Amino acid sequence: MSKIYAVGDVQGCAPSLKSLIKKVPAKSNLIFLGDLVNRGPDSLGALRILKKLQESGRAECILGNHDLHLLAIDAGLRKPKGLDTVDGILKAPDRAELIDWIRNRPMALSNGKVLAVHAGVLPQWSLEQTLEYAHEVEKVLRKKTYKDFLANMYGNTSNKWTNSLKGYERLRVITNTLTRLRFCTPSGQMEFESAQGLEKGPKGYVPWFKAPKRKTEETLIYFGHWSTLGLLRQNNVIGLDTGCVWGGKLTAMEVPDSNQDSKKLEIIQVAGYKHPLRM
């Protein structure tokens, strides 16, 4: 049986991605945890590599907030920010093909025992609900009218899930949870400004995976998005954003099969991007 590895945020670091691919076993499969592009030195190159891997059947790529940001820029709904490095994609001859490929990627993945998301999961969501809600956003992104969703995607309200949410507000809460969440209250009210370590959240807020009575606490969850945590392994969660784009590392970690001891999972790391302006 082929090994499966989950990989943290690539963020356009094509050189690191190439190095990592050389280090993982040749017949292994890869799950990339979102933020495939942006801020790294070669977003276009990274995206082309990932697309080729996915189409070969060797990888799947979850969408992160930077990937959705690219879709919004491509749609003319957002302007590039100062640190963005997506111009190469926007000027590429295969731009339309790449954008279409991104729109068809999942928001979450699971084999029934392990869950992979970019950012987090609300405490009141079960594994089954998380996948169901993720699919709601996936379906909208794959429609011809997907730009209508992108135009209504941004915003911090509502910041709490209720089953009565409808329309774009419902989709926004799902999207924010899966691609932006770090801290929330025990009841699931989200906060989007704090990005520092576990103890740096606002008063009354906890890291999403430390929320009491979280319905997915028996599910092993792999996530990215939170580079200040580094490599994190606790409470049945594994954080793999090790700051590749900030001079850290690009990290891959084995996903266990049903009989494997999670304490013995293989970790593979390569050097991240050393920006010329960062010492």
C-alpha cells in the first residue's frame, strides 16, 4: 500500500516543493493543505507542478484563503496586495486552465477517520457535517456563476455558525471556518485578527482545536494556515504550516493507516524560501 503524506502551506515556493517531491517516496500520494500559491517566489511554477501531480493521480490539493484570494483577483473583484506574487499566473497563457483547476479543488478531505482542512473546524461540527458544509462551497465554486459567490465571500459576519444560516452568509461562515479560523470561543464564535501562538488569543477565545466538547476531537485532523505554531502535534491535531514562505521549512507528514501508531509517523522537511530582504 502506498504511503500518504499531508503537506503544509506551499504558498508559491516552487523550489521547496520540488525538493520535497524528490524526498518523499516515489510511489507515495500527497495531500496539500491549502495556500498553494502567493507570497513565494514562483506561484505559477508551484501551481503547475501541483496541477500535474493531481492530474497524474498522485496528489490532491485543498483550497486555502490565498487560493480563494487568487480566484477573486482573477475575477476582477480584488486587487493584488503588496506581498502578492500571483502576477505570473494572471499573465500565463494557461491562466484560464489553472483557474478552472483551482475552482474544482476540494475544501476538505477525509477517509472517514482522518480529516484534512486548511484552517480549522468549528466545535459544533461533526466530521460528517464538516464534509457536508465543505461540499456546499465546492458546488458553488464549480458553477458558471461562481463569481457571484466570490463577490460575497469576504467579511467577518456572521462569525458564528447556526443551522438557520442561508445563502451567501452561510457560505461565508463555512469558508471562513475552513480557510481562516484560528481562535474561537468555546461556543464557536470566531475571531480573525489574531495570528500568533496558542496563548496569544483574545480573552475568552481558545485555539479552535482546544474548544471543549469539540465534536471532532476523536478525529485525527491535519491542518495548515497557522505558521506561528510551527510543527504542532497535540489533542489529535497536526499542524503542518511551518512557515515555508517565511524562511522556515516545507513539511510533509505521513498520514496513518488504520493500524499505524500515530507517534511513529514519518516527517519529511526541506528548507523554505529565503527572501532576499529577510536576514
